[in-house]
Amino acid sequence: MVLEFFRNQKYITLQQELEGRDIPEGTWIKCERCGEILSNKELEKNFKICRKCGFHFRLNAIERIKITVDEGSFDEMDAGLLPVNPFGLPEYEKKLALAREKSGLNEAVVTGEGTIGGFPAVLVIMDPEFMMASMGTVVGEKITRAVETAVRAGKPVIIFSASGGARMQEGIISLMQMPKTVAALARLGEAGLLYISVLTDPTTGGVSASFAALGDVIISEPGALIGFAGPRVIEQTIRQKLPEGFQRAEFLKQHGFIDLIVHRPELKETLALLLALHHREEK
Amino acid sequence: MPAIMEFEKPLQELENKISELRSFAQEKGIDLANEIAILENRAREVKESIYGNLNSWQKVLIARHTERPNTLDYINYLFTDFIELHGDRLFNDDPAVIGGIGRFGGMAVTVLGHLKGKDTKENLTRNFGMAHPEGYRKAMRLMKQAEKFKRPVICFIDTPGAYCGMGAEERGQFEAIAKSISVMATLQVPVISVVIGEGGSGGAIAFGVSDRILMLEHAVYSVISPEGYASILFKDAARCREAAEAMKITAQDLFELGVADQVISEPAGGAHRDPEIATKNVGEALTETLKDLLAVPAENLTSQRYEKYRAIGGLA
């Protein structure tokens, strides 16, 4: 009875809010795809997936680590590496300060070692809440260091990509992070070590066109936007609207660019299985 | 006659006057040699002053100039016995990328690059030098072939960027660029890239992972076009002049940043005014660079290349 009462209460409140088109932050969230109103609490329990349509909301790095890495096993690397502003742009300085404050992170990627289902791996998690996880000097550097650590330690690498591409404010230095990270992964490959690339929404530009595309196994979350150019840029170029589903994970799988699409609740298990299948006993 | 850029107009007026005087002198049989010499002197001064004080945006315009020597010009001037090779063996042959085998200073090398057209018709065929995935895949095939036969690779970079169309995305533009970067990073033969005009973003870096990056004096190389930067960061594409300045995209900027290893001088007035001198300068720089790289033991090449990119940005 009491429960019923509360449920009703919420329902009523919701209606009022909907009419005002103003949903207070922190309590309710509207599904970006189907418009379903979801409680934050429920969403969190459900891996941030809409219960109605299965839409995968974006995760920040901390949320990703929580649902992927074995509890208490994550050991962060280079957390203190601060962003750089090579051309001293005042606007960029402000943007960085804001992003750091908002995300609680120093840069758009978190790297570290941990275990998944008991199997050790070096992990790289990009955080779309930090300037759309664009790749500048420090993002490239942290990824490269993480991969180099894996080469030294003989461990596999898993990178969760999410990025709008290269960070324009760092100009050509951002572009140079593409060969830097790719070259490090080439060394990982030469060492016979596994690299799993997990693409999440969105993975585009200089990130999709570098390390994200080069996994031994490439996994994507359902519905993730993956491509080189963003849809708006393509539409401006070809002067027509893109068809529904263009550049989405399902489209990419159909065209042969990703191995599998995995729903978030099964992702940890899938990663553990892949790590197990590649696990080499210490000699 | 090259198309005239706004800032070149004072020079153009002088050059017009000189040719008028010449024909007038010839027609009337009068000796105007002194007057002409004075004007020619003046024109030289104006040319040097304009081209010695270019801002970043003016360099963008020069880098994009349609009369500027393109990859095919460099191939024709600098390489003998060139045989163009076609196709990626997977889907298609991309006319925005040209590649093949030829001799440079007598030595067999693989040469490839983006190819812009000289006029609208040619540019429509060449897609303005904007490659599709099959272009990068053709280039990768030629690079691996060079490695097999132990030939050095020379890449010419001249592109607004990788093409942003539906077919390009369907066929995995991102994968083609990523793979090309990976192939170049691990190639067991010397690789040299020369930015001859526009080095546009991912489309450029796909041919730009090399032992040495050379840039022509008025070439530019950037993460996004100044127009793109202005429209995203300033919300106004018209502020591209300002963007070009802020982005640090000139050969001189990139040399300072440690991205370009050498800046190759252009003739006064730019490569488009005297393609012969421009190509000759590039040839000399390539000869020197190749000589240096051929002296490096093959097993050290890739590790040196690794360290080169590792060091850019100064955090390593």
C-alpha cells in the first residue's frame, strides 16, 4: 500500500514536470531515443540502459570502471598528468578548467591496470564528459604510456573509446597523437599481446582513425556512432540527409568493420572470456 | 598566367606594366631598356617584400593555389622510368591518389601522393585530392610492396583532407587511415614525406608517418582547415584568417614544433611562379635526406621513427 502510494506520487509529479518540459536534473532522465522517462536510480541499476528501448546512455570513465573492472582491482596510472595548452589559448584554458571541475578528472582519459573476471589487463577508458574525450597531447601520452606498460609487463590492453576526434585547440600536436598511439600498439602486436578495442558512442575523427580501429578484436556497444567524419559534416558535403542508422554500430558490423556488438550487461563477461582465450600461463 | 591572389595585386600591376612597356618598345622601335630595368627592380623588391612577410592565411591561399606544382609535376620532374600502378586489389582505383615505381637519382623507389587537379575538370576526376579508403589502401599496398623489394618510399602530401562522403564511410575511411598510419609506423624501409601544398588532417597523416617530414616554405599542415576551426571554435567560418594564425600551421611553425624536420625554400613569389626552381629544390632536399636515411641500419629505422613521434609534444 505504502509503496503504491509513492509510485502514484511520483507519477503525478512527473506529469506536471513533463508539461513544464523541465525535468529536474539528478532525479529523472528522458531517454534520448524513445522519450521514456527513467529514474536515475533505476538507470544506474540497469547499466544506464533504457528499460523500454535498450538505448545505451553514455558512461563516464568512473561508471565504466565500476561495471567492468573487478572491484578493488583498478590501479590508476598517470592520474596527475595535467592538460597542456601548447599555443596558450585563453579560451582553451577556461574550457579545460571547466572540464576538470565538471568531471573531477585531469584529462579525458583514465588509464590503469586491473583485472576483469580475474584476468589482468591494462585498461584505457576515455571519458566523453571531458571535452567530448577529444585527443590532445596528454590523452595521447597517457594511452601511449599505458600501452608501453602493457608491452613491458606482457599484459593485454583494452581500450574503451569514445571521442569526437582530435583536440583542435592543440593543433598539429593533436594530430601527431595518432601515429604515436598507433606505433605503441604496433609494438604490443609485435610482442604477441592482445588488444581489444571497445567502441562506444561516439567514436569518430582522429580516434576512430587511429588506435580505435586497430583492435585484434573490435567490439561495439549497440547503437554507437562510429565513423571518420561526423554525420553533419557528411550531410554538408553531399548536401543530402543520411539514412537512418548510418554510421551506427549495427551498420558497421554489417559492413565488416567490427567483430561483435555486445550489450552492456554482457560486456564484462565477453571481455573476461576473450582474455581467458588469450591467457598465457607464466613460464 | 596564374590566378591572382589579392595580396599579389601590387606585384601583378608592376608585371603588367613591364610587359606593356616591352611590347610598346618593340612596336615603336624605341629603347626603353632603362625604364624596364627600373620597373623590374621594383617588381623584385615588391615580390620579396610580399613573400617575405606572408601571414598564415596568405600561406593557406598559396598552398591551395591551383597552379602550384602538384604530385604529378614532382614525379615528372624528379623521377625517371616512372610506372604508375593502380588499384587497391579490394574495391577500386582511387584517382585522388597516384603511386608507382620510378628511379630517383638512379635508384628504384616507390613514390606516391595525393593528386589535386589543375582545373575544375581535372579536379572533378581527382576529387580535389581527397582520397577514399581505396586510395589509402592502394598506397598501403604500394608501401608493403616497397618493403618487400627494399625500396625507399617517398610520399607527397597535398590534400584538403580525407573525403567525407557516404561511400567513404561505408568502406571504412577510419579503418583505412588507421591502417595506413600503422603500416607506415612499422615499415622496414626509409620513408620520407614532403608536404608540397595543403596537409589536411587525417588525410595527410595517412601519408605522413615518416623518418623525415619535409615541408615547402609556403605549405601548410593542420589538424583541421582554418575554416573548420573557425566555424567550430569561433562559430564563424569567416574568421578563418584569425584561425590560421592561432592554429600554427605554416612550415615555419611546424619546424619550430618539431613536426617538420626541414623547410624547403620556394622561389621568390612562390612555387607557382617558378615550378622549375621549386621542383629542383625539392629534388635536392630529397637527395640529401635519402642519403642520410640509407646510412641508417634497417633495424634502427623503425625505432628511430618511433622515438621521433614519441617526442613530439614534449611529454615523453
